[in-house]
Amino acid sequence: MTRAQKRAIEQAAGLRGTTVTEFVVASAQRAAAETIREFESLALRGEARDLFVAALLHPPRPNAAARAAARRYKTLAGR
């Protein structure tokens, strides 16, 4: 860590009314949560994105199992 970085962190901690340790831990925790959120979100690129969109726009016809499930649902839902 450079002296300038240390001074900036000390100044920021002082402005927040916390110790340097509390400031660094809170900052690291926020960065960790943001990183985890970014990696847990669905990110489709290239061919995977194209296949996903194509499946949404042109879904396959329901197979026998899907048709049977729909009939069961309609029966149970009273439709």
C-alpha cells in the first residue's frame, strides 16, 4: 500500500466516523457481496445466448409427457 493510498483510506474512515479497520472490513464486505451477485446472475454470451433466445421464440412442441402433465393440471385445477 502506498502512502497516498493509506492517507486516502484514513481520511475516508475519518469522514465515516469509523476506524481504518472497520472501514476496510466494510469496504471489503461490500465488494465481496457485489462480486458474488455478479457471478450468480445469469450471463449468456455468444452461441448460448442465441440458442436461449431461439428456444424462447420458437419453443418445441410439447411431448407426450408434457401434454399428460397439462391434462393432470387442468383436472386438478378444475379447468
